[in-house]
Amino acid sequence: MYFLVALGLALISGCLWFFLRKKVPALRLDILAITYGAAALMWLIDCIASAAGGEGFLSFEMPTDAWISLWTFLGGLAFWGVIVLIIFLVNKKETK
């Protein structure tokens, strides 16, 4: 389930970046799309390793997978927020 959530987040953030990149370039949605894309790749490798180990490719264990999905979402947002803040502060310092 967490792989599907990360893949969905990567697709949503990629579409947001594609359509909003000229309107709001300060948001740096490309970083968000790359972050969720990397998370989706990480979970894909985990799913392949699980399938190679004899388990199912996707798991739907409800409380555990829901928490992993939530932490993937929040961790990506936190990482993106910190990077955008750093870029903003560096650009602000350079313009002075």
C-alpha cells in the first residue's frame, strides 16, 4: 500500500510541478516531485525484495501500512519544506 501511496504522491506532485512551474516557481515543486519519486523507487525495490523472498509484492496490513504511508507523506513534505526554506533564505541573503 505504501508503494502505491508514494507512486500516487509522485504523480500528483509531478503534475502540479508541470502545470504550476511558471506560475509559482518559488514553490520549487520539482523538489517535491523528485522526493516522492525517490520514495516510490525505494518502496518499489522493497516490494521486489519482498516478492523475491516469497512474500506478496504488495502488502495491505492496515494499521502498519497506513502509518508507513502517512510517514512517507509527512516526511516528503517536511523535507521539501526545509529545502525550500533554505533556498529562500540563501536567495534572500544574496539579494541584499
